[in-house]
Amino acid sequence: MNRDELTQPAVLAIVDRDKERTAVMGQYGGRYEEASGRRGLGAECGPVAMRGLVAMVSGCVALAGCVTVNAPAKPIVIELNINIKQEVVYRLSGEAAKTIDENKGIF
Amino acid sequence: MRTVISRRPALIALAMLAIGALPASGQAQGRDPAYAAAREAGQVGEKPDGYLGTIGAVPPQVKKLVEDLNIKRKAVYAEKAQAQHVTIEDFAFTTGCHQISRTEPGEKYQGPDGAWHVRTAGPALRDARCP
């Protein structure tokens, strides 16, 4: 396995903290370490296909500045525009009445 | 010969002037007379989005008047909406709700169906989201 076989850079994966990794993986090749047989949580490697899973750490050596990727625990809430308007209208009611009284010429 | 002006008739005359100057209805306000006339004639009406609209064929000066007023309204809405941290559209909509409620019987307004209605003595037809 050499650098040329990596067609695309891989996405950042979970750092395997149990095993002390000292190897640093640059985004476009360089040294890498093979995690033989063990799959990290949420690890993504893109279209790169190789034996076992390669966990790559980018930009982190022995420092504590490691980035972890987790799925959100809570579901994503989407508020529809129509609901927001109803709440807002009730809240603005007093201010709107005051605005009309203050600007009598145009209303 | 010295003319003596009695104080009482002068006071009465002054009072009559003052009463005459009072607005005939609650909504007479400080409106431009041309605007007030167009509104009364049914050429100009309130829309639910908070702006004025023209109804049918109107003379160009009325169109221009309505444009000017709408621009001024938008400026006020923008300022107030920013203070309240809401969109201009939301604030304009809320003001539109109030404006339609305050229309005098005989004035025209646009209902949620998009058609122009004449205000009666009863409640106006408003959007369901109005407070």
C-alpha cells in the first residue's frame, strides 16, 4: 500500500485512544497506521478500500487537541415558518398597536 | 368712543371653533387630506400584509400616494422589527391585522381570500393567525 493508491483523502475518524498512536496522517498521504481488524466508532474512510480499517488522525500528534465525531444525541427539530409567525404575532401585538398610534399620518 | 368687547361671547366663539376642529371619528388622525379622501372613496384599502393597496382603476396621483405611504410604512416596520428581533414581514403582518380591525365602516380592506371587502359594523374578516 503506497501513497498512489489513495485516490481521495479520507474523512476524519474516531481517535483510538486505547492504543497509543503516534503516527500522524496527513490528508493527502504520508505515513499511516493500520488498525488491524478493529473498527472505530463512526469511522469513515470514503472510497478508499484496503485491508482492515485505517484510522487516520489528522493534525494531532501527542497533543490533546484531538477531534471526535459523534452523531447528535437529540433529534433535529425543524420549525415550520407558519408556527413561528403565530407565536411572534401574539408577542408583537402590543408593539404594533403602539406603532400605529405613534405614526398616525401614514396609517 | 371706546368699544367694549364682552368676554362671554368671545369665549363661546372660541369654544365653538375648538369643537369644530375636533376629529369627527376616532381614526381621523393626522392624515393627508388626499389620502383620507381616497380611502373614503374606496380607491385605497388596507391589505393583510400591512400595506395599502389600490382598488380598480385609480388616478396616477393616488397610485403615487399609495407608493409613498407604503415606503414610509416599510421604513417604520423595518425599524421596529429590528428592535424586536423579528422579520419585517412578521411585524408588518401584525400591524396589518390591527389596521384592518381599525377600518371604519364603509372603508375597503382585503380579506384572507384576496378579495376586497367593504367594512361593516361587525368584525372584519381577518387571517386566522391574527391575535
